[in-house]
Amino acid sequence: NNNNNNNNNKDNKTNGFACTGLFLYNQNDLKEDLTRKGSTALSAIYPRHAKEENSGGNTTGNNHDPAAPTIGLIKGVASSSDLFHRFATRDFEDPPDNDNNNHNHKDDGTPTPPSPKNSTYIGAVIQSLTKVPPNSTASVTFCLSWHFPYRACTAPRDNLPPDFYGNRYSNWFAHAKDVACHFCDTFSVGAPKQLNNSNNSNSNSIGSKKPKNLLELTRLYVKTLYSSTIPWEILESAAGRVAIARSPTMFWTESGIVLGNEGNDCCPLNCTHVYGYTTLLERLFPDLARDMRTSDFVRNFDLSGKGGCTMRFGGNDPFAIDGGLACVIKTYLVVQQSDPGLDFLKTVWPNVKAQMEDVFTKHLDAKAGVILIDQQNTYDTAMQGANTFIGSYLVTALRATAAMATLMGDINFSKKCQQQAETSAAKYEQLCWREDFGYYAADVDESDCQNSYGPGCFIDQLSAIGLSTACGFGCVFDPDHEARARKAIVRNNRVVCPPFRDMQCHLHGGDSGLRVCSYPNGKLGNGMVYTNLVSSGFTYPVVAGLIFDGNLEDAARVCKMIRARQSGIHRSPWNEPECGLYYARSMAGWNLLDQACGFSYDSTKASIGFCPKTMLPNNDNDNKNDNDNKEN
């Protein structure tokens, strides 16, 4: 948009814009011969009208092994044939019209020569424009597509499955060009004739599976979601977490297995007690969630050797009780969301039942009614003694198993699980609720307090509340006690930087949040290992519980802390980190929307329900006066 009003200026260059461009940069950090190893360096800066010669203008040429694990194509497409030029350079400051140090190509579509070994190029598609007069606007559309058929496991772990997984989309698209074709067709951009002349039969193979008006449906989804009266800070904390599922944290292998690291290139794979906090996939992409549960209870289930649900996909890590129980609960969520005929449940039920029978015999203290032995958990330690952190998972898993057993006609096991759930809930209340503290403490003493929060105010003292409310079970323990405990967490665990310094150094000056644990009533031993950690993933279940309690003021207050941290100044709004970027645990935020709407759904009963909470006015919503959205 040219806002220059100086019409008296004789220099046309200041009265109009000559061109615009799509600049692509791909850094290669490898210190070795890329031609030998394969390259993810920029490939195929591809003008729409370019001739189909060789690879259509690849900046890395065709001298790479097509089976190399990191080979791939990135394609830039301009919106018309009126191309100024393409260029590739090793210096971003190098002007595109200087032929001394870069490779400029006009309209002939000649492929750019390969970059030298151990280096990469910056490339661009530059589109010339008819001069844009002052106070006028012109539009140019660029399409950036990529195609990397191989995915490598680059995390430094020796006990994982094969090194290379591939990408699911390679079954649908053979080339970045085919992706561009599909995009242009789907979004009505209008693909160039040269792109449409592809001989690849897979280029439109998913056309029947994708809506023709994908862009319109996407905009409708966003418009409807953000037309809500839910306060913006709560709504964005829920809706924005969808970005994690589409970030490099998660991926879909060529064979169709859904995998994910804890964070971007951090701690693979499918860690049960990180993903165990989340409900987003179950709600939005239940087919993907179903595949993850298939990995838990079919592909990797090993009761005799690894305790059942392995903590990681293909790994040799010990069974983690919080993650294993969460997988049971999330299996029920998948059934509720997408399994009305119980086909999926019939597949996994034998091992789900076996997992819970193992909990009865090896973990649950029959006399005490709670778990007392070592409890390996997401804090990379094994707690001892009765605590409502693990107890909340136990009680919720028992309730979920009882519901699934009923669906499977196993009435005796259903009764056993339901009775144990009520017994255990009462026992944990008796052992852990501290009226004088106003929250749940761990029932330990100096002999077994190692790795425990003891009398501390622990952010995860009611960790499974997010899963429990998503399943429709409501509070795990006494509702009044839970509401008071969540208020205590907000009151006691809020920190501000400075002077507080979080252990992972994510906070900047002026940031605030909820720390993992505070000790207003003293500490036993050294307390929690991760006492000074601040993470939205641990915080969101607390917020979901606050909304469920009707404590909307505290819920909005805590979400404002997170949104202020993720304002875009120091951190991306989409990237909520923990020990890695785009950390998977933050997908727990989606449950905030469920609880704000009072949403319930059960495919096995063909039922859907809403019980919206009374919300504060959403003055930040751009659509609040949109009469077209009143019905939403």
C-alpha cells in the first residue's frame, strides 16, 4: 500500500513501487560435504511461468542422492508471468541486481547453478509491478511450498526405532510442485499451466478428502471461534495451542504412525506423561489421537517387560505411573469423541484392562486404598507416599476404565473399578487434605520425602483435573476442597521476574507466572526438583479447574500472565516453551475452551451438551459487534 502523497516529486521511484519479492533463507549448519550427505538447502525457487527444464530452477541442482535423509525441495511461486527476476546469493546484503556475487535469472527459467559445498544460498522470486500510485494498493500472491519425503530422528537417543520415518504427505505428493498445484486449486489462486502439466498421478490424490473451499472453511472456523464472548486471554490460550500439533514437535510418518517429541527436536517420542496432560488431539483430531493410543496399547504394549504402556515410543524407559494412567483416561476420551461403534475400543480393551489389573496388583496398596510405592512421574523422579498428584490420575483412570468396561459388557470389572475409585478418592482426601493449609499436601515424612513436595503448595496437586473434566467426571475429589486448593496455588505460586529467576530461563523482566511449587508452610528435605520451573503446560490444568469452579476472575488473571509472556515481544504467541520449543504439554490449553463452554460430548450415547460459564465482557474481541455472528 503506497501512502506517499508527494505528487510533486519528479522522481518516479518515490511515487510508485517497482517490485515486491518472496525471499527465502535456509541456514545449513552442517560442517561437511552436503553433496555427499544430501541437503535441505534451498531448492527450486520456481517462478510460475518457468519452463519445465530439469528440476525447474533448483538452487542446489540435481547432484544429490534422492534417498538422502535430508533431501527436499522448497518452491517459491509468483502470481503472474510478469517476473522481474529470480536470484540466489550467499550474502543477504548482496543486492539482487549485482551479478558479481549472485546468480540472477530473468524469464528463461534456467536452473540456478548449485551452491558450493559446505554452503547455501539465499533465494528469491521477485515480481515486477505496474507502478502503484500514491494512496493505491496492488496485490501479488506468492506460494511457498516444500517437500521433504524423509524425516530423520536427530535426537541423541540410542534406543529408539529406525532413524528415518518419512512424512505422510509423500504418499499424496511427489514434489513441491504438486503441493503448489494443490494449493492453487484448493485456494482458487489459479495454478500456472506449467505446474498443472505434472505427470504425477498423486498430485490430486487427496482432492476427494479435502474440502474445495478449505480457505473459506478455515476462515469460518477462526471467525466463529473468535466471535465468542469468552475473554480473549482465555480463548487465545486455548485456540493458539493448535499450533503445537502442526509444528515440528509432532509428525506423521509415511506409514501413518503419529509421533511427537516433547518439544521441537527434544526428548522423543510420544512421552506419555507430557502428552498425558493434553486433550487437544482428542477433541480436534481424534483419528490422530486414536493412532497414539494404538501405539500405547497395541504396537508398544509390554506388560511383562516394561510395565505396560511404555513411557516413550520404542524406548526402554521405565513405566511412568502418571503417563500410563493418563493413556487409559485418554483412551476413553477417544472412544467418547469418535468411536460410536466401539471398533477401536474392542481393539485396545484387552490391554487397557490388563494395564489396570496390573495397577491393582503391583501399584495400589489394597489396605491403604492409595499408591504408596515409588511413583515415577514427569518431574523425572519417583515420589513415595500418598499424594493427590498421582492420586488424581488413579481415581480418574479407575472411573474411565469403569465406563469402558460397561461399554464392553464387563460389568464385574466395571463395578470393581468404580468402587475402588470412590474408595481411593476418600482415602486421598483423608490423607492429603490440609484444612490448615487450604490445599492438598503429600503424606510423607522425613523418611520418604525425597523428590516429594511434602507440605508444599504444588501446582500439580490436582493434575488430572483437566482430563477428568474433559471426560465429564467433574472434580476428582471434594469440589469445595479442590476450589480452595486452586485458589491457594494462584495465591502462593505467583512469581514475578525479577527478582524470581526460573530454572529454564524463559522469563524476561516484568514477566509473571505460576511456579511449580512454593513452601508457605515449610519444606521437608530438599523439596521438589523442579520447584522454580514456570510452564504454561503445568498451568493450564489449574486454569481449566478454575473455570470449572466458576472462578473466572482468577482464570483470566492467570491466562493474562501467560499471554503477556507470549505477547510477541520476547516470545512468539504460538511457541510456549518448557525444556524445548513448541512444547507439547501446552496443548493442555484446549480444555480451557471446553470448560468455558461447559462442553460435553459422547459418541457412544449420541449426546452433546453445553453449560456455558458466565464470562466477563470480551472487550478485545474484534467481532463483538458483528451481527452476523449472534447465533454463534
